[in-house]
Amino acid sequence: MTRVWIEDRANHADYRDRVETAKKAKRTPPGRWRVRWYDPSGKPKAKTFAKKTDADTCRSQVEHDLKGGEYQDPATARTRLVDVAEPWFAAKTDLEQGSRDIYRDHLDNYVLPRWGTVPVGAISFEDVAVWVGKLQSDPGRGGRPLAPATVRSIHLVLLSVLEWAVKTGKLRKNPARDVPLPKKPPRNHVYLSHVEVEQLACAAGEHGTLIRFLSYTGLRWSEASALTVGKIDLDARRAHVDRAYKDNKGTLTLGMPKTGEARSVPFPSFLSAELKPFVDGRDTGELVFTAKQGGPLWLRNWRPRAFRKAVDSAGLSGRSLTPHKLRHTAASLAIAAGADVYVVQKMLGHKKPSMTLDIYGHLWPDRLDEVANALDAKRAEHLT
């Protein structure tokens, strides 16, 4: 049973002695009213106040929090955010190095300068909302306004740190949750037709097969550039994707695909013939697509030297086409060919079908009339 009570310390001889001592030394005497209670673990807790009204307010709040399961130990709430953030970051061992670098950058340049010395229990929803607003209006570290996606990413770091504080018992609820965030800009997707893909591939010369492969499988650049000979099955027309290259500040490192899961991706039979020279007679551990001198292709080099030139030669400039947007082309061509959302989800390596629908849902044809007509036909069949 929840029990919170107020103790009048004026009845205690030791308290009266302390008051007299304080008066003689011309110091503020200790608080007369002590609120006492037991926390959920059974530990005795207390807080003193000079005024009875303040003690009454505290008692009511503690009683409410204990009964509602929202009790927060005042001592843990005084923990500075920096003392929560560092253990949180150290525990993020599941992140790829590139993501860790981004989180570290956000912590050091935006989160800790504002919140590092603030007790987690003193951070309010309103304060976080004001801070997010300033991130949108003030210049960033580079002197330019931060993009909406960057602001959302910085907020995510603070949100995650405070969520760690909740899970470790230093907060009862996360004040950064549901804070208004800048809207993401509309996606600028580019969907090439079969003819346009072929024009681009022909303009790319020796890189034509790679262009076609990206446009018909939907692999991310990081996945395609790390694909090895042993992961291509020409007979089954499958590419097994289980690793990806990550460019971490000029250093390529191998890791898992973005979702952390391997997948098998189909490709059209015409690509089997094109991929045959890339596979036959080569060791299973060799890369399928390589730079001229061997070794992995670097996007930072391949994009300006090969891709952009091919885009211009194919007459496709002005459409903001990038290698990654060939992934959108693969999705659109698969949907147009009749692939359902689950097939496209597995093909692209999305974690959930909802993500696929969120990005490409508008590409699926409206089948409402088709369903209504089928219901008409079935009703007529059963009633005649």
C-alpha cells in the first residue's frame, strides 16, 4: 500500500538544536517539514521543505506517481545528460561505423553542447521543442541551415539517449517524444523506362552490365559493389546479398547489408548471359564488378567518372538521376510487371512491407473496380 506522510521536525530535539545553531551563525535554518515515503523497491526516501504548503504539494505528487507507476527517484533525475549519453553510445555496438560516426558527430556538436550538463529530470518537452526549432532556424556547424533530415537525425540522438535514461531508471518518461519535427521534403524519385535504362547502359560502355544489374535487381550500391562471384547463380538467376561496402571517411569496410539481413534477389534471364563473362573462370571470392586496376569500385570515383558521363550521353541529364535512384527504377519496373508488395519488399531488402508501400505505394494500380467486378461475378454465380 502506498504511504506518503509529512513529518513536523519541530517536535524533534535535534532539529531544534540545529535551528538554534543556524540562527546563531546567521544561516538559513533547515526545513521544518519532511515528506517521507518508500520507493517501489522499499527504500526509505525523504525530502524537506521550509513551508508546509510546499510539503503538501510534494506529498500529493509522490502519492500520485507511486500509485500511477510513474514514480521517479529525485536523486537519479539529477543525473547529467552527458553521464547518460556516454554509456548509451558505448552500448550502440550494433551500429555500422558510418552510423556511429554520425551519432558521435550529432552528440558532440549539437546534443551535448546544449544538454550535456543539464540533469535529465530537468529537461522538459517545451525545452526540447524550442531547441528543435532553433536547429531549424540557426546555422549549423558548417555555417549553413540544417536540412530537415539532419534536424530529425539530431533529435533522434537526443530521443534515444533519453530513452536509455528511461530504461535505466533515471527518468519516468521521455520528454523528447512527440516533439514537432520538420517535415521531410517530398521524395524526388526518378523512374526510368526499359528504353531509358538501355540508353543509359549503352552510353556507359564497359559499365553497361552494372547499370542494367542495378536497374533490374534494386541492389544498393554498397551491396552490388561487394557482390562476389560465388554469390551469383546464373542457372537459378539469383544474387545472394549478404555483405556491403561502407565508405567511412575514405576507408572502405565490409559489413552486413543496411538491414543487417541477407537476402536472395532474382534477376531477368537476359542478365545471366551478360553476367557470364563476369563469373566464368573466376574464383568465388573475387568481386563481380571491379575497378580497372582491380579491387572494389568506389562510388565517389565511379559516379563522376562513369555514371554522370553516361547520363549526359544518354540525354537523361536534368532529372537528378543518381546510381541509388536506379533502385527506384528496379522497383517501378517490377511493380509494372505485376510484382506484389511482398515480392518488392524482399527484392529491395526492406524490413517491413509498410516501408515498401510508403515509398512505392502510388505505383501499384488502382484495383478497386477490379475487386468490385469480381464480387459482382461471384454473387451472380452463387445466386443463379
